[in-house]
Amino acid sequence: MGKKKLKGLHEAMLWEPQKDKRVLCLLCARRCSIPEGQEGLCRVRVNIGGKLYTKTFGKLTAINIDPIEKKPFYHFYPGAKTLSIATFGCNFKCNFCINWKLSQEWIEETEYYSPEEIVKMANEEGCKVIAYTYNEPTMLFEFAYKTGKLAHRYNIKNVFVTNGYMSLEAVKKISRVLDAAVVDVKASLDPEFYRKYMSVPDVQPIYECIKTFQRQRVFLEITNLIIPQIGDKREFNERLAEWIMNELGSDIPYHLLRFTPDYQLLNLPPTPIETLEEMIDDAKRQGLRYVYIGNVPGHEAENTYCFNCGELLIKRHGFNVLENKLVKGRCPSCGFKINVVTD
């Protein structure tokens, strides 16, 4: 694609004026109070003349067609082609981010697209879903909202892959156009890990975000990146699984992801598969029905089995669906209803 002319700033949603031309950003749980002429911590929202603007509207750093399993969604339109888009910036400072060039570096090499162009592209490519992904999607909030609204007119679904640090105002707003979300947590929401390795002061807003998504009827899956030696405490995984069971229900898909070294955290090995397998057992003992291993292609825990009779329903290898036996969301052997969204 040829380079397009970069557009200017776009007035942001979700903010309030304060004294002395400061503005209070209400997009995420940090609630930055931003002086005139300065940016919030994410660096994509800026106060100009006592108004808050976003720098990222339509400015995309990545556009790809992916299988939806790459997000990873396993229970939302399995096998669907997905148009994935991203911008730059993040409200976290993870020192192990695999997409750090998008999230942490300031990228000027962007191309501008309108919501109409993105929806047209999804239609032409036969994509059922538009995913706001790779970096934190709230960095593209205003664009995602307008694009998502238009996408629904064409029966195209919208999904977020988010760190879950959204404000409740943002969750409620985006849920008007959002069909599903993967909330991507790290180290089983160990508060100390979040403070030390991600510069996040408090994990409680993530729990509130997840619950609010469910109240807003957004389909949920939860991923949990397990980092060996520093973020692999089984008791935290057990607590998180118990919380999911009690607050959300037994049929929420829960993915335990293997860590691979990246960015500034290159001194650790990949997560031992045995660690992930033990955590699967722990999560299932808490009552969760659909627990998966991610980033281990070919492992049997990539597959979906009927909770009632044990029938293999969806066979996967990496991001590919090799076989899908579901019949209108039900097991063909016993008729058990699986928590999965299909046509």
C-alpha cells in the first residue's frame, strides 16, 4: 500500500476539564490529570488549549489478516478470518512486551485510514471480525468506536485484546459496539509483579473491568501469561481461577500462555510446559471447564473437549483449526451446549 498523508489530531472521548486548563483523562484506570501542552502517561492523548485530543485516530501501524485463534479466541467464531489493526502507545510499561516496538517506541511511520476504509477492507477480504490488537486497543479508542459502529451495519463483529486497565466509563462506552474481548493478564494478576515489571500500581481495576464487560454482555476469554521464576506462583493462578469461577462462571475460556523472552527481559527461559500443565490441573480443580495452553503448538490442551462426555470437538494446531465437530454450538455425541459463539 502506498503512503497516505498523515492526518491531524482528533478530539478525544472520555475526559473532563479541570482548573488552569488541565484535563482529567477518563480512558483508563490511571486517570491522568494532564497540564496544558502535555501528554498522559500513554503518550497518545494530549492537552491542547484545555481540550483533550488523541494522536492516533486512524493512524495504523499494522494491518493484517489473522485467524481469530491468534488473538487468542477459541470460543468466538472458531476459524474466522479476522482483520487485525493496531496503532502505537500503551498505558502499561511491560519490560517483556513482545510488541514493544508498537507499545513503547514512538512510531511516526503510520498510515491514515478512515473507519469506512477499514470496514470496506474487512468486507472485501471476507473477514467476519475486526480485532483491535497487538498494542493496547484503548490507544485507538475513538477510532475503534466509530469503526465498530459502522462494522455492525455490515454484520462484522468487533473484538478487543486488552490489558483490562480500562476505566468503567470506557468499558461501558465501547461495549455498545464490542462483541467480545480477550483480557490478557500477566503472572496471574500478582500485584507485586505488576508493580515491578509493568509499572502498574494496582490490579484491582482489571478485576472490575472484567466484571463490567460481562455485565455489558461482551463475550469474554481470559489469557494468563506465565513467566518462569518471577511470575509463576501456582497459588496466584489458583486464586485467579477461583475468582473467575465465582464471579464469571465455569465456562469462561481460560488460556495459560507460555512466555518467550523478549524486549528487556531476555535472561529468562521459556516457561516449562510442565508448569503450564500443573496450572491447568489447578484451574480445573477450581471448577473451570475450558482451560487451554497457548504458545505450545500441537499440545493436546489446545483442543476443545466436551465437558460432559469428553468428545474432541475442536482440534487445533497453533493458530489453525484442523477440525470442528460442533453442531450449532453443541456436542454431536451428547448434545451438551458449549459456551461458544458460532454462526
